[in-house]
Amino acid sequence: MPIQILMPALSPTMEEGNLAKWCVKEGDTVESGDVIAEIETDKATMEVEAVDEGTIGKILVPEGTEGVKVNELIALLLEEGEDASALEAATETASTAPAKAEDKPAEAPAAAPQAAPAPAAPVSESGDRIFSSPLARRIAANEGLEIKDIKGSGPRGRVVKRDVEAAIASGTGKTAAPTADKPAPKAAAPDAKTISQDDPIFKLLPEFEAVPNSNMRKTIAKRLTESARDIPHFNLQVDVEIDKLMALRKELNSREGADYKISVNDFLVKATSLALTRVPDCNVAFTDNAILKFKRVDMAIAVAVEGGLITPIIKDAASKGLATLANEAKDLAARARDGKLAPEEYQGGTFTISNLGMFGIKSFNSIINPPQGGILSIGAGEQRPVVKNGALAVATVVTLTLAVDHRCIDGATGAAFIKELKALIEDPIALML
């Protein structure tokens, strides 16, 4: 029996993905560990390795297919001694699984949505059963074909998939018109190329190009809509002087033999991580039964990538030195933009930093990345007038905006964190201790 290759779950929350590329073709011999495909999740493109060895007998899901469900059959692998004759039976056996799932008792727990079962085996006018495979019946029903009009080439004249495909190509068995008890297949929903013609509202807009939503964009839309709707955000804002921090950065980066390049953002990641260890009630997450207080700071850093946003994570950031943080952040950001992060490198995190200062944004409010309890927004550093000792002076100032989940972080707690963070940034030598 051929080995089934199923759509893998590349992360705990993955429900579907795009089959971006096949790295093998039918007839290729593969061994355990060989890369056979590239799967695009909502965050990255990952390589899939063969578990078993054999010959690629049939690719069932072509590359470029979007929205392939986890555990869906995507290919068949022939074991040693098997030939192509074993493929059709294996394909049709797999196709009956959804139909069998429909036979569960009504009181059983609701299962995930399944494909519609194949129509029941038809009977000819003479009363004799017309032998046909479930897959053949399903395809015929979807195409509006009468299975009794299709000549079978299988055992005992059984109608199989190839017979239906041949009938579709030749027009054999096409019904003249839908009947009351057998409605015509529903028309597919308009895709991005035709939406301007089918939805009247778009006729009022100028000419446009519709770009289909990627898995990443769908995930961002779903998660942040839920966050903005379900989490009671409140924001705290403070201006922080960074002249001492910039002077220390310049001194460290100019050291002879330095194998690092520390950015202002690296200092802010370090300062935020330390502030969270000093005010641990802000390093939390809300659940219905309890507030989770994390024992270390896993700092997620928002990185803009093509088509969306990803948050690679520096694990245990508070315990790492500035040089280590800088090198790790640079590596994670580069691999994030290339779509090469492993799931454990961008899933999780206890707190998030989002920095738009490089775009000249003075201040902004971020939406919390659930299930985290807070996110820090960092604006641009700019020279501003400040009052020092009763006299007007000029300082380089950054505006920080903290958004927190009010279900688990109160105003006083958030304020204590902001106060600690401001002190660390304005006296950066404390970051070296």
C-alpha cells in the first residue's frame, strides 16, 4: 500500500498552509530526510522533509495551491516493489474517509468541517447497481454529470476517476439542466480579479488592482481584530531623554576589535527587559481562570516583512548582554525577512516592542499581541526643548507609549513600569551592571 504524504502541521496553531513548491517530481526516489516540498505558513516558508523512503508515485496537490488543510493528502509514496497500479486504489481509499466520518452518531462531539460525502452509488433503470468509486461519484456530481452515462474501465465495469475526467473532457453524461431535486452546483465566489465587476460598491471607485490576502495577512487581520475588540487597552505615554544612551552607544561601538554594532533599539530592548524583571506584574498574560506571571522575559520584536509583520523572539532577554542582544536581534530580523524562521522563533513571547522611529513617527499606539499583557511603542528620537534646573535646554527625546491589557495590568502597575524604564534609559550605565 503506498505511503500517504499529508499536509504537515508546522506549528501548534496551524490549520492550513500554502503548498509553495514541490522539490521533487513524480518518479523521483527519495530517502528519509530529503527535502520534498516548501510549505508557506502565515509567518514563514518552511522546508518539509521525507519521513520514509520510496518513489514519488503521485502528487495530488500541485505547487502554488493555497489553503491546504493540515492532514490533507498531498502525495503518495510508492514503497519498494510497488508500481503505479497501487496508486488509484490508495487515492480512492483516502477519499472515502470524509464520507465515513459522516456516519458517526448524532450525539458524538462535533468534528471539524469535512468535505461533503460522495453521492450514494446510483442504480440503473433496470435496477442493477452501477459500480463506481466514491471519488468518481463526487467529481461527477460536482461537474453535473450522470454517472450512469459514463462507461467504466475498472473491474466489473466500475467507473473510476479517470473515466469521469475523460467524460468531462468529452462532454459525455452532461445533464441538460438542473432539476428541482438536483440543483446545479453553486457558482464559486468571485475572486480578487472579478470582485470589481460583481460588487456594485466598487463601481464607484477608481480603477484598482486587487491583491489577494496572503495567509499572513489573514492571520494578522483575525488576531488583531480580536485583540482590539476583546482586550480593554489603555495607554501610558512618557518622553525620555536619550543623550547619555547615545553617547554610551558611540563609545561601545568604537571600541577596538568590537564584533558587534549596537543600535538604539538594542538598548531599548535591554532596558525594557530589565524593567519587566523589576516590575514583574507587567510581564503577565490574562486567562479566564488566572493571571499568568512569567518567570523570564521573552521579548518579541516587531519586524516588517513583505506582505505583513512578524515578531521574532529573543528568549530570556533580560539575562543577555548588549552585544549578544544586538547580534541575535540582527540575525532574527534578517531571517524573518527571508521567511526562514522556525515556529519556535516567532511564536510565544511575553512582551512586544514595536519601533517606528526610523520612519520619523513621533508617537503611536500599538494593538496588543495576544495573549501578551502589553506592548511598547517607540517613536523617533529628535531634538526638543526641555527645561533643566529652571533653564531652557535642548535634548534628544524619544516618546514611549505603553499599551496594556487592563484585565491583568492596572494603571498604577503600568506607571511603575514606565517609571522604571525611563530611569534605566536616562541612566544607561545601569544596563551594564
